[in-house]
Amino acid sequence: MSHRRTFAAFDFDGTLTRRDTLVPFLATVVGRTAVMRALAAESGGLARAAAGRGDRDVAKERVLTRVLAGLPHSEVATAGRAFGTELARRAITPEARDRIAWHRREGHDVVIVSASLDVYLGEVAHALGVAHLLCTSLDIDERGHCTGRLLGANCRGPEKATRLQTLFGTEKVELWAYGNSRGDDEMLALADHAVRARRGRIRRPT
């Protein structure tokens, strides 16, 4: 009898951590004042998106464009590595560390699936010994500068399920999935074992 591979897919913000990480990261790149100004300028679109009446991905791109457009990607990536190192050291909750460690001991493939950015999640995944990272990437122009747009889709909602299915290919797998928000619903619906987290507190699976 063939043995199915087991994957454990974790959302990042609010599941492995207690709070969101994108705005704090952007503040390390351009300063808190510039980020607050960008969020204020896009507050209408962000509010509509939060209420389910607007396009969350468009609102996110508009904020990123205000904050990052024209910056050398290498500069953003350097800030990301430092920020990711700090997140891995301080922001991952004890419950989340325990669950990742348990899955790794069981021989499961651990995946982070997040709408947050690869420039800092790469460092987090490496520090935690996570095998696969599925997340959002920044578009870069021909001069190596950020455009503020996303490269491909924002890794949220249906896109999380799509990315996981692409990772699995035609292989039949057993899936554990951990999430905390509506943006994780499609990923959780795919799972054999769906676990809801709340501000980094992961319930013990039954």
C-alpha cells in the first residue's frame, strides 16, 4: 500500500504570529510616517475591501505603490532579511513553534502560505526549517527597482488553495491546514485536518 505524503500548511499573520507584519515591515523600509500617510490616502479603498465591497488586492497594490515604487529591490530585500530574522526570533508564538516542530518530527512537509511578502518570509521560512514558501512577491522593473505592483497574484483566499494544488500536482496528499481569517477559508476547505488559530494561539487538533 502506497503511503501518502503529508503536508502542513500554515498561514502566517495571525496564525504563526499574534499580529500582522506587512505594515511594520514597510515602516522599517521608509519610516512609519510615510506608511501612515499612504494608508490614510488609501483609507477609503482599504475600508471598502475590509467590508467585502472592494478589491483587497487592488487596495494593497495602491499602498505598496505609494510606499515602495522606485526603491531599489536590493534595498527592500536587505531590509526584508533583517526584518525576517527578527520575526523568526521574536514573533512566532510558542504554540506555533510547537506545531511546526511536531509536524517536522512526524516527517511532514511544512509550508507557509501567506499574502505577506517573500522579501522577509524567505528568512522566516529558512529559520524555522520550513520546506516550502508560497507567498506574495514584488514586481521589479528592468532597472531592478520596485514598481509597487505585485508579481502574479496576491496569495490570499482562492489563490492559497491554487498555489497548494500546484505544489501537490497530481499527487494524493494528506493536508493539515492552519489559518485565522476569511482569507484562509479556501485553504482550510482543502484540508483533511483544518485548524483555526486566533492571534497565534493554535488549538490542539482533535
